[in-house]
Amino acid sequence: MKFKDFKYLRPDIQKVQKEIAELSNLVGENKSLEIEIKAIHDYYNLIDDLETMETLVSIRNSVDTTDKFYEDEQEFFNENGPIITESSNNFEKRIFASKNRQGLIKEFGELLFKQIEQSLKTFQPEIIPDLQLENKLRTEYQKVMSSAKIKFQGGVYNLSQMTPFTQDLDRETRHSAQLAISSFLEEKETDIDRIYDELVKVRTLMASKLGYENFVQLGYDRLGRTDYNALDVASYRKQVFEEIVPLTTELVARKTKRIGITNPKSYDLTLSFKSGNPTPKGDRAWLVDKAQKMYEELSPETGKFFNGMIDLGVLELDSKPGKSGGGYCTFIPEYNTPYIFANFNGTQHDVEVLTHEAGHAFQIYQSRALLNPYRWPTLEACEIHSMSMEFITWPWMKNFFLEDTDKFKFNHLSGSIEFLPYGVSVDEFQHEIYENPTMSPAERKAAWRRIEKKYLPFKDYGDDAFMEKGTRWFRQGHIFGSPFYYIDYTLAQVCALQYWIKSRENHEETFKNYLSLCKLGGSQSFVNLMNSVGLKNPFIQGTVKEIVAPIKAYLNTIDDSKL
């Protein structure tokens, strides 16, 4: 069966509530360990069925945000998701209080109880209307950003389709493209400001109702972070500021020298080489064919996995009108398959997003037989799989980029370093916002620009007054949809760069290590997953400096002026 034939049927919420309630009655009250174990398995099977329908709606809504049927079904889940959470919360309370806890820990692992403990802290029935509003606002933001119809050089483009123009060799084309994107965002400024203001307020209100000081710790708890806190993250950001910002400033100076610009503006930094950025040398079908051969050669496991995805038709890669921006990977439990969503636009990013999302997909494919809460790890660990896959596939990049291979490798590795300061700036911004939730929209923008100047001191927006006042974050969907989920990419990048170092020493052993990490899924916490496969912990002082040293040495051996 192909994805297009996967059947969606709106769940009967009252029936689901009743079934969860019946399963809740099988936990506690002197029930045997065997009965409780079966009830837990039955509960997660029920959740799998529900998540299948919800995921199908989410996918089909993001593929075409103008489809009224799936827009209405998304609204249905926005409204009813928190109601199901209440039922799930009641079931989890029974598990947490079970007299058979030690037997359940032996069967399911201790992490499940830590996850449940966090889950119980993050929900009470009185926040159901607030969760419903938060869901509605997330969807509204996605719809606003997907509505872009930017007239440029005789065509009409969405935000993703504008990317090639922002990387054009002609400086005025890059400049005009940035101004055109800013013009669209400025048209939507009032809507975006309102949506975010309401999101901050409703999240702060939920935190207050649940007994938190502010939304920061609630945000951490909702992300399932069990072995680090905001202080650890602040210390890590300091490492990036001290070790990476100076290196990034150097790399940007090398870039501007390469492209021959003495007074670089923000729209110049999207161009990496005077001869043009590296690009894949074929269309979507050609790229998928090259990826298929690559994964068949990488290992039997990756070959079987990728061929299965092609057979099922679960690669949604073309950019088109009405489609949400960005890329993601998700999992459809009933059909036991990952699903990859992307927006190809003819740039280097096409190959990066394909390998990145394939890393996510390969991990969930390897851990698909695990219990529902253990299939995915927490998000910072999830991003290790995706970002590491980008580096593990380096030996095959010549098949995608041909004569641009050396340019790609330099650009990919240096770009991975350059990303870190931006990633931590997004995180620092969110901490400041939720620690000061009464900020006005203008104050938020000023805070963004101040933080941006701290971590990206070379960013000069020139005559783009809209960006200069602090609105670059408008395009960072994570800020709206999943607060505090962005530092995860930088933490994972520090881990992925370790895989780059290891793979240059012994590619075969590195892949085996990576495969073992994928098979663990989310059965361990972030720090324990790193420890299990011998990765250095980014939170430990000195880790960033140690890891960046061989990368800086490698980049310094390359005469990038000739690329």
C-alpha cells in the first residue's frame, strides 16, 4: 500500500476516552503485575492507533494548507488532543502509584517512570482550554507563513522557492530577494506579533496554573529533559560564545574575501563562493536515485530502509504552492513507517535536508519495535541521528555534487560551525522572552537584535530596516511551535561533529557505533545515550573547545580561495 492509500478515519474521542478509562481500571487496586503489564501494552497500542490518525492529518495538512478537509481535521485534533491528554494523564497516575512499580520498572525500564513524573507535572485539566488555544495559534502561524506569494523577477514564489534568489551570484538579485522576503513578513508583522504575543501569554498562564515560576522550566519539562537544566544550557551557550563566535567571525571573513566583497551585508553571507554555491546536479528524481544507491552501498540496514520508503511513497520532497515550509520526519505507527517531508529548491540544502531527515527516519526505523514512548528519544538526541547522517554520507557526496564536491564539503563543515552561534542566539532569546513575558512586541525585537549582535557581530542588514529592527526570528518556526526546541540542534551538532572526526579515522566502525545509537531509540536519556556510545558531553566545560580544534585544523588546510 502506498502512502496516498493510507486510510484516515476521524477517531471517536468519547470511545477513546472510554477505552483508556477501562484500561486505567486494570492498573492499581491490587491488580497483579501481569494484568498491569498487559494493560500498559494495550494502552500504548491504543495511543499508536490515535497517533496514526493524527499524524496522517498533520502530514496532509502540511502538504496542502489550503485543503479544507484536512484543515478542519487539524482543528479537530487541536481541540481534542488536550482532552485525550487528560485521559492519558489519569492512566499515567495509576502507573506511577502502582504497588508493582519495581516489577514494572524491570519490564519497561526506569526512564518510563521519569517521563511519567514529568508528564504529570506538565498537565492539569484546568489548562485544557489553554492547550487548545496554543494548538490553534501554532496552526495559524503555519498558515500565515505558508501563504507567501512573493512576486519576483516575473514569477510568484513561496518562502522556500525564494532561497535560490537569496544565493544568486548577482549581488543585486540577492539584495532584492531579501527585501522581497522582508516585505512579505512586514505585511504579516501585525499577525505574527499578535500570534506570538498570545502564545507567550498562554504559555505563561499555563506555567502559573501548574505552579511554575515561569514557562522556562515547564518548557524544559514538556520536552522531557531529565538530566540537564537551564543553568547547564547557559553554561553551554557561554562555551559557544567564547570558542565558536571568534572562529565563525574568522570563517565569515574568509568567505567575504573569497567572494570579493569589502563591506558585506547580510544578503552577501548567503553566497559562499565567487563561482556560486555548490548545487546538486539533478532534479528530485535524480537525487532520490543517487540517495538510493548511496544507502544501498552504505550498509544492508540503510539499503533496506530507504528502498522501503521509496516503495511506500513516503518521500514528500517537492516545493509547491500552499505547502508548509521547512522539512521534518515523522512516524506513522499503524503502517510502521517513517515519513519524510521537505521542500527541494535546487540548492545544497536539498541534499542536506534529505540526508538529515533520512537520519531521523533511519533511527525510528531501527527502533520502531520499541514501546511507543521509547521509539523517539528526546529532541536533542533525535538531532544527533540526523546531523550525524549528514557527515556519515560524505563519501557519497561526489555523486550528488560532481565538480562541486570540494566546495560542498568545505561549505557544509564550515556552515555547521557557523550555525552554532545562531542556534544559541535563538535559545537565549527564548529564555529572555519567557523570563520577561510582559515584553511588548517592540521590546522583543530589540532583544533579538541585541542578542543577534552578540553572537553574530558581523550581521549587517544594510538598508533592510525591517530586519535591522530585529525580526529575523519571525521565520524560525520552532520559536512559535515548540519553545526551547532549538538549542537541541546545536547540542546535537557538537555530537555529530564527533562522528565526522571518528568517520575520518574509521568509517566502518563509526557507522557501527551510529547504528547502535539508532537502535537504542529513546530507551535512555540524552546524557546516557551519549555515554552509551562514547560521545563527549557538550555540557562539560572544555568539550566545545576540544571538538572544534581538529575541525579548525582541517578547514585551515584548505585553500578556499581556489574553490
